[in-house]
Amino acid sequence: MPAPNIETIVSLAKRRGFVFPSSEVYGGLGSAWDYGPLGVELCNNVKQSWWRWLVYERDDIEGIDSSIILNRLVWKYSGHEATFHDPLVDCRECKSRMRADKLEGYFPEGDHSSGFDANERLRGGLVKCANCGSTNLTDERYFNMMFRTTLGAAADEDDPAALAYLRPETAQGIFINFLNVQTAMRRKVPFGIAQVGKSFRNEITPGNFILRTREFEQMEMEYFVKPDAEHLKLVDEWVELYVDWFKGLGIDGSNLKLHEVPQEELAHYSKRTVDIMYRYFPERPEEERQWEELMGIAYRTDFDLRSHSSKPVDEEGNRVNPDSTDDLSYFDEPTKTRFYPHVIEPAAGVNRTVLAVLMDAYSERTNDKGETRVILKLSPQLAPIKAAILPLAKNKPEIVGMAKAIKRSLQPTLRAVYDDTGGIGKLYARQDEIGTPLCVTVDHQSLEDEAVTVRDRDTWEQERVKVSDLAEHLQRRLQP
Ligand code: GAP
């Protein structure tokens, strides 16, 4: 049973130290969230799982970590300066500002093609304000979503020479390093470059907790292949691999579905994109409104490597990119040909993965006393804490000493905590709610038989284990 709605997770996340509203002491900052002690562990575990899966377990992918602020020209030639914008409208009645293409009536019935006049529809009263339902809306205007900043102490606010952007995707840091990585690591296509890190978008309507924020983290991989590779089939292959990866993180397949992005909605660089959607809104009665994008897998062609290269020329023979000093083409030794590799890009969000994992792991169970308990059935690899060591009596120094010693002995190899801040029932309930797979209880008997009770989060079953076998026992039970 996944969480009934996102609000259930917002409340659990705050109560138990996963995610807090940011800047709360000053009234918050709409759409910004801070990850608490358990949230940071969960994020790190998602990122580590992804990195291990792609960079360590495969032989054809390298990792990098590029700058967040890149030369402004990167964003000129990537197309982001000209096209990374959303249509914006204001409601004259309630004064809210919204993304126009998300409003009811914006697109003609069943037609998302670009061959219609949005302002004509807005003026004709066909489009409804998402806040108050009024059709008294302004014309749309375009708003570039890149965050602007200026570089250097002396820079004037409007100095175009000092203008820079916070990256809106991690992908460009990979493209501009393609040749560096390829030559330094002596790679031959096909191979991929992976990067995880923060991206920034000045979203017009952020919201739904960590689903859409202005600062977020991406896990992107650019997979470089030959121009004549079977690109569309490769998209399907990566979709399948990612669906399996998400399932491996504990997400139920029935809460995932694929969405083939229509031609007219593709990003400027894409020839084909398939989105993997997650059911973030199970409470909505209309099935089609329950889903939102978890990640996208795009065929980006050779668009980016070509755009950043010095050599390509237009029909008149003029350089397409007169600012670039390098050519990012690749020489294929066996065929003695030079080309710009084509790219398949699986682009996932850390925060959206964390939200999907939390929603899917959520469950409730009623105990013998009729009390309903929350159990977060996180997969052991993602659980922030793997084992909690609990003394049955906190006023018995021998028991406390033994429990603390066990915690210390386990900590080098797995994340363990010691907790004595309540009765055992309360301590179990707290660990269940934060997804700790195993609890280890030290009791009076332990002092005599050198054994402890290991309790399973999902079944509540208990097993007696010798302290000398405990580390190995826990490692085995935590295996995926
Ligand atoms: N390089 C391609 C790219 O950035 P995207 O579909 O715009 O593609 C990829 O972003 C993923 O990044 C999304 O599927 C989503 O998981 C995450 N993402 C994008 N915008 C986000 C936002 N405002 N808040 C949280 N996550 C976001």
C-alpha cells in the first residue's frame, strides 16, 4: 500500500527528520526544502546506488563532476539562452502568475501541436486560471528559466561581459568534457559519461513538495554512440534498464508507466524522448492525472557535440560556432572515419526518485492493541539506518554498555544507531517509521548467553542471534 498522497509524506518527512521546509524561521521560501539527518542519508544512498550501477558495475561508463557555473557561451550554443523558456500568464482577477501551457483550455481539444494561436485562445476566454477559475488572463509572454548571476567583484549588475548562469542541467558539463574524458581514459564509442549534481531552474510554478523545485539534483548520463547506431532501439533499451533499476529500489511496477513524448513537445535537442512516469497523485480520481515525470530518456542526436564544435559550417560556409576553439568530433580507428557521436541521454532527478521511493515504501499496520503504525518498507540498500541497537533496560549499566559496544563494533561496516529514549515498543515503532530494516535488542538474558534479539521491520518476527555472529547475520539479511 503506497502513501495515499504526497501530503502524508510531507508530514512524515518533517516529523522524522527527512525533509524540512527551508528558511522556516523567516516564513519559508516557497519551493525550497532542506534535507535532514535521514533525508541526506536517503539521497546519498540513491545517488550511490545509481553511481555503483552505472560507473562501477558496467565497463563502458566514466563519471565526472563539472562546474555549476560554466562559460556563458556554453548556454548560448546549447540553445538554452534562446529556447529554455516557458510561457507565462497573469490572472487579472486573483493576480496569480502561472505557466500558461499547464492551464485548462490552453491547447485546442486533443491537439498539442504548435499550430495554434495561444493568445487568441487566451483573449477568447478559453483558458482558465488554475487558482480562481477566471478566464480574465493576460497574453502569454516567454520567461527564460535560467538563474542569472554576475561574475567578479567589479561586475556591474547589467554587465553582459559578467553575465553567467547557474546550470539548468548537468548534461552540458558532460558534452564540453567529452573529448577530455575520451582521450584521458582512452575510450572508444560506445561509451557513456555520468554526472550527478545540482541544477537550477527558475520554475514559474514550483510545488508538490520536492517534485518541482527551483534547486534540485540530477543524475544524468550521456551515452555516445556511432551516427549509424540503432538510436531509437537504444532509447528502448535504456528505458528498460531504468525501469528495472527503479524496481530494484523497491518501487512497484504498477506505479510506473511509460510516456512517449509527442513530437511537438520534444525539447529543442531531442528526436525522441520517453518519460518514465510515477504515480505521485494516487488520490486523483482521473487516472491520467495521477502521473508525473520521474525521468526522461532522450535521443539527443549529435546536436550538442556539433553545436559546441569549431568546425561545422552552415550552407554559406560560415562557422556555426565562431567562439569554440575545439572540435569535439571523434576519430574511429577501425573505419578511419571522423564523426560527431550521437547521444542517448537517460536523465533522472534525485529528488523525484527519493519522493517516489518514500511514497512506495509507505505502509500502515495495526498491532495487537489496535494501534495503527506506519512502516516505511525502504529497501535495505536505501534505508538511512540499517540497524538500531536498543537496550531493553536503560537503567542497567551492563545492558547499556553491551548495546553501545555492539553499536560501535557494527558502525565501521554498516550505519547503526543506539537509542534508549523510550520503552521498547516505542523504539520499535520509531525505527519502523523511518524504515530501519533490523532492530537489535539487548536484554537481561544477553548478559548471560551473549546473544541478542534481531527483529524484522516488515514481519515483526524476532530471532535470537549470538553476538559473535551478529555482523555477518545482519550483512546477510541486508543483502538485496
Ligand atoms: N538534460 C535533460 C534534462 O534536464 P529534464 O526532463 O528537463 O531533462 C531531467 O530533467 C529530470 O530532472 C526530470 O525527469 C526530473 O526528474 C528532474 N527535474 C527537472 N526539473 C526539476 C525540478 N524543477 N524539480 C525537481 N526535479 C526536476
